[in-house]
Amino acid sequence: MEESEYYGIVKEKLSSVGAEIGSLVRVVRGDGFTVEGRVLPRYMLSSQDILVIKLSNGYNVGIRIDDSTRIEKLGEPEESKPAGTPAPLGEYRGEPPEAKVYIIGTGGTIASRIDYRTGAVYPYISTDELLQAVPELHGLAEIEVFELYNIFSEDMTPRHWTRIAEKVYEFFNQGATGIVVAHGTDTMGYTAAALAFAFRGTLQGPLVLTGSQRSSDRPSSDSAFNIISSVLVASTSDIRESMVVMHGVTGDEYALAHRGVRVRKMHTSRRDAFQSINTLPLLKIYPDRMAIEEIGEPLFRKPFHGSMELKAEFSDKVGLVKHYPGMRGEIIDMLVDKGYRGIVIEGTGFGHVSNDAVKSIERAVDNGIPVIAASQCIFGRVNLNVYSTGRRMLKAGVIPAGDMLPETAYVKLSWLVGQELGFTEIRELFPQNMVGELSDRTIIRSYPRWYHG
């Protein structure tokens, strides 16, 4: 029996009316509760008495079936076809595109399609499927789709960053105008930062990471909007940076392009979950009129006359630890004893940790392990000169992260350790601004409420 097949009482009820996966059915429970939708494949971990159907509003619901439940068949499965109903964006009218954009799939809902026969969501497996689902892309660029991974973003590792960077390098050398990486949203900021450090300003064109907060089988899906916005940037922008492009507001007014080392997912489910931290977004993108407006200050622009330099080795022996009330220094000691080669600590406020943790930091530094202090406040910057705790941390050998995001500090340290640099070299290089990951001062307009309007 296939994992997606029903059995037991659910199978009996469906078979009795000739219903199958994809059939339109009405389910009437014994208490009178009634619901209509298409039969979805059984979830692998579902109980044998649960029937899963897709409602007309795009949501899935599980219904417990018992002897008193009545199932009526209302319609046959629809013909399977590539999916996605793009948002009503403006139709592009112009000359055939000259730009060539590669879309690298790594997983997540952005590069997915719905099978209307079953209601299930699958990754796009061809360029044709993507162009059928999002026809607006025809006018922007010649599109090539390459599926590198199909994994959850929480399963991303430094080794995956390396492989993605190698593919980016390969496709730019094959003549790509720009590249879009379709990625799960939860760890997209980490990957964007990793790609920035892997190339350090030598990218030949725009490198855009994008994702989707709502899957393509939901009416509120942001998949089409985000992929159009991303391809627009990849095909027309002169910015040669790693960027994240996602909704700028909850509606479809505009998207924002955020510098890859300065972006964080700030909400679990909102379409405008991503925000630039301690800096302005780089671009506003209006896909309805195929227009781009510059907001921030890009570091790297076309034309670029040099050759790309790829250094994509990252260490998985770097730890990221959040300090909390009652945290013991033994957590840091454990990382030292396990052979970790770098530690980033999200301290409170200006970057502080407990006195107990300071002792363990001193031991780590004495063992040649660089220890970075970032702030869990997100906005603002680390300053270890204000209070005595911070001064003890500096004396112990802590390296302040400035206004760098903790995640970016983790990725940067992972990259520096991956280059097989020594303790002294890392202490010298970490405070340097390599790809816009930190700044000397923070402007008031960089706080989110200032740049929406």
C-alpha cells in the first residue's frame, strides 16, 4: 500500500461512492457538520480514520470519519496541470528579452506547483512548468530552471551553502545576466549572507534569494508576486550583490530587495516578514508596472571588469549561543571541549553575558577560539565599553560584532574559520566591513517605520 493511500473506514466510505484521490466530495458527519472539497492524499502520520480534503478557499482540513459519517461524491478528479494563478499583474509588452536568468531551486514553497487532480503541491521540474504558472516571466528574461536541492530550509548546512555558491559561479560563467535562488524562508537570511561572503563583491550580476510565505495552493499565495519581482531585479538591476527579495507590505503594492547580510525574517507568517536591519533596503520593486526604485546605497554595481573569486568554504564547527538569565558558562565550555573553532554569543542589550560566562569565554580565547559578541536586540549595536560587564568581556578577549546581525556574525565567522585562518588573522579581519555587513554609524531612517510610505 502506498503511504498516500487511505485504508480502514476511510477507504471503505470512499470506495462505497466511487470516490478517489482528487474527487470532489461532500462529507456529512453524524452531528450535522458538513464540508465540501477535493480528496487529498493521506498524510503519512495521519490516523487511519482521518480524511484530508482541500476546501475551495485553498486550505486543507482533516475530518475524523466514523460509522455515522456520510460521504457523497460530487465530481471527478480534474485534469492535472501546472499551477499557480499569478496575481493580476500588468502584462509586459515589449521586445523579446535579452537577459538570461537562471533559477536555482533548493526547496521551499516558492518553486512549487499544485496538482489540481490531487490538490498536492510539488516542486517545478521544468522551465516550461514555471513559465506556464507565471507567464509574466516570458517578457522579462530567458529563463532556465535548475533544481539543486529539494529540502526544508531548516535542513540547510554550511555544506549546502558551498554547493549553492558553486552553482552560482558556474551559471554566471555561462553568461547569466542574473540568478535567482528559490529558498525556504526560515533560513534564507543565513544563505544570503553566506553567498555574499563567498564572492565578496566579485559577482558579475544580481544574485537574488526569494521565497514564499504562503504555498501556491492558497489564494493568498505570494509565490508569483515574489518570483516576478525577483526575476525583474535579476534581469534589469545593475546591483552586483546578494539580495533577498520579498513582499514589502502585506498587499501586492511593492516588494523590497534587502542586502543579504542585513536581512532578517521578523514574522512567522506575514507576507512582509523580511526587514532590513540597521540599514535601508536596496530597492523597491513594482511588478505591476515592471519598475524598480532605488532606496539604499548599493556597494557593488555593474559594469564589473574583473573575474569572479569564489571562496565558499564554511566551517560547521562554529556555534551560535543565545545568552539568557541563568545561563551557565558550561555551555561555552562544552563547545570548547567538543572542538568548536569559533563561538558567537547573542548577548543582552549592548552584548552582555553573565560573569560566569565571562570566565568560560576567557578559557575559550586562551584555547585559540575566537568569541564574538552580538546583541539579541537586533536593532542597534554592540558596545562593550559602557558597563563593567562589557569591559570584563573585552579584557577576556571578546570581539564585538558592531551592528551586525547575530546570524550574519555566525556566517561570517564560519566563513573565516573555513578559510583556515589563524586566531590572530580572524581577530583582525572580523571587525572589517567586507560586504556591507556592518557600518560605523546607524541612521534613524534605517528603522523600518521610516522607509515604508
